[in-house]
Amino acid sequence: MSNHKKYSQPKAMFAIAKASFRSITRSPSAVVFTLAFPMIFILVFGFIGGGGFRISVGVMSTSDKNNPVYSALEKMPNIKMVTAEKNAELVHNLERGNIDALVSINAPQISRPEYVVDLKTSAASPERGNMLKLILENIISKMNLDEAHLKGEMVQLVQQEVEGRKFKTIDFILPGQLGFSLLSAGVFGTAFVFFNLRQTLVLKRFFATPIQRPYIILGEAIARMVFALLGAIFIISIGYFAFGFTLIHGFSTALMMLALSAIGLIVFMGFGFIVSGIANSESTIPPLANIITLPQFLLSGTFFSIEAFPSWLQPICKILPLTYLNDAMRKVAFEGQEFSEISTHLLIIAAWGVAAYAAAFKTFRWE
């Protein structure tokens, strides 16, 4: 009877994962892109605590838009008028800080005032709400002064504040930096590792063993996943405990963010396989990887909202996978949305994953 034990593919896979994880932790570039860069930006924006001057104003469907007050607001470059949403959605977004204020301008059935401006602000965005109030007061004062020879005010302002959670700078920045970390790890990490394994003939040596090729990839993928998720836990923990990052449902929300991180990393690794397959030398990997990563770093809402870009550029921003991962992270963390509510985001991310792995299947080389 033979004493040889049956070769265990899973055991070999985990041995590869263990060895790969050790090599990742010893790689300065992996630590820099996964932890150092995101943490630097989180610390900077966490301590700043401010934001760009831009006010989103929801316009109720019952509002009159043919009046001088509305026209004056519409002409201001730092004010964005939101008119495409239903009233219930506008109120919902106001309470969550997605928009800064609501206005409804109407003409009462009396001679004076000619217009009444109903302004609703939220505790979720108090600074910008108060700023809009000052802007409106300035506009209305000028109009009333011009009509001072008539009896009564031309325009009257009525303000109401609703309850809401304050959307802090860290609530925007942290998900973006987490996405930055995952994209870097998925593309650069995967590309360099598999290219080097091929160039140093390590993969060829693997072929001399009984381990099957899918288990080689799974072993490397597990190592990257463990390292990236540990980095995600570190980033979320620093944001939550040091800067008050919002995890609306606490631990369960953090778990959902980790699940999204895993999904994002799997998709981004597909791009890494493409780069490792088409690269002819190690020096060509950074330029090829940057073609994939740099546009997403800049255009996917990593550092600031894509609404800050010109209108012609926003459709490009809205097709990138990192845009949907960052947005899904923010909706889960701050708004408490479930996966069923971000299903569109997940489907688009999954579609990018299918496309990436289909291309990787065509370009990836073992030798």
C-alpha cells in the first residue's frame, strides 16, 4: 500500500497566499499605496474640516421660476439649482445633507409683498444654509430698496430649519481614499506581482508541481484581499475614532463597507491582470497602470464631488467604476442604505468586472 497522501490543492493555494502576504507586507510600495497615501489625505482633510464654497439649492416643484429672485440665484456661479427631483426626494436629501437648502418662491394673493421666498435649511449643512440666507437677504434688500417708493416690501423671506445629520468633510473624503487604496492595490499590486512571477520563472516552477493554475491565482488573490481589507479596517477605524467619520449603523455599516471593498478589489484586480499581460517590461507597468488609475483618481469623486467639474465632463466621470464604488461607500456609511438600494451601483461595478476579466483572459500570459 502506498504511503503517499493525496495532493491538496486548497492547502497549496493557502501556502501561496501565506507566502504572498508576507512579500506584500515587506513591499514599501504596497504599504505606501494601500495605507500611507490614503492616510495622509485623510489626516489633511480631517484636520481642515472645511470644503469648497458651493451651495446646492433644491427648488420645489410648486415654486415660480419666472421672478427676479430666482433669476438672481440662477446667475450665481457658486449656486447650483436642483430642479429635476421630486419634492419628497428634495426633502430627503436636505435632511441628509446632500443638498444645502430648499426654496419655494410664490406670489401671494395680495398686492404686497409681490413674492414670498420660503427657505428651508438643515442642521446637516448649517454653514451653507446660513450662507444662502445671507445671499437671499442681500438680493431681497436691494429689490425692496429699489421699490421703496411703494408701500410695503416687494419680496419677503421666510426661513425654516429642519433636523438633519451634518455631512462632514471626512464623510466625503474617507470613502474616496478607501477607493483610492483599493484601486492602487488591485491594479499596481497585481500587475507587478504576476509580471515578476512570470519574469523570474516562479510561475514556471509552479507548473512543475501538482498545483493547478486557478489555485495559483486564488492564492495570490487571497493574500491581496486580506492585506487590502486589513488596510480598509485601519482606514475606517482612524476615520471613525479620530475624526468622527459617520457609520450610521455602527459595526454593521463597517462590515458593509468591507464587503464593498472586497467587491471593488476583485474588479480592480482584473485591470491588474490586463496590465501584467500586456506589459513587455517592468518599466512599462507604471505608465500602463496610470492610464487606468489616474483618470479615476481625478474624476471619480475621490477628492471632491464630480459636480464641481464642467457639465461636459460629468458624463465621463459617471461611467468610471471607482465613481460608483465611492458613491456606494458614502450611501452605505452616511445614509445607511442597504445593498438592495445601491443595486444599480453594484451592477455597474459588476459589469466593469466582467469586461475587465474578459479582457484579462485574452491578454494574460503565464510564460
